[in-house]
Amino acid sequence: MAVKPTPRVQFRLRITAGADIAVGPGKVELLEAIANTGSITAAARQLGMSYRRAWLLVDTMNRCFKEPVVEAEAGGRRGGGTRLTPSGARAVRHYRRIETLAATAAAAEIKALKRLLRR
């Protein structure tokens, strides 16, 4: 008999600005990948998406936030790259903190709901 996977809880917070999704789980993951790689191209590759898709997501975020969340860096050994702005780093921290707070606040209800699942 196959082993059933352990239930996993995921919060999928999205904040919209007009018709655009300003921030959500995929965009935060992209921001974290850009912070880790220093490049939209490398971040896109790491996440299995096209450069164009990653660039469009960054462009949407930059238009939705008061200040850009990502900016290009000129120069350097490899001719530049991309980095999170202080606003971008704050957005990631706030988003991840919201996830933590939501999971903590809902822990008892999550536990009760998981008990209702087939094992």
C-alpha cells in the first residue's frame, strides 16, 4: 500500500492594486531568487520561468509599489546585475511575516481541519 503524503498547509496571500496583483507568493519567491542570485535571468532560470515572464512580474511590482522593489546595478565584474531595493527587501520581510502570523493565529483551526482528512 502506498504511503499517503502528509498534509501541507499553504497560505496564498495576494494583494492587488487595481487590476494588477502587486504581490503574491510567486512574486515574493521571485524577489527572493533575485536577492540570492543578483540577476533576473538567473532567478528566472532557478524558478523554471522565462526571462520575459520574470521581467514582466518585476515590472508589475515596480509599477504597483510607491518605490521600485528591484533595480538594475551597473558595472561590476560581469557588467552589472539586479538587486532588491530597500523597499523590495521590506516587502519580502512583511510578506513572510504575515505568513508566519497567519499560520500561528490559525494553528488550532488548521490542526482541527487536518484531523478531518483521510489518512
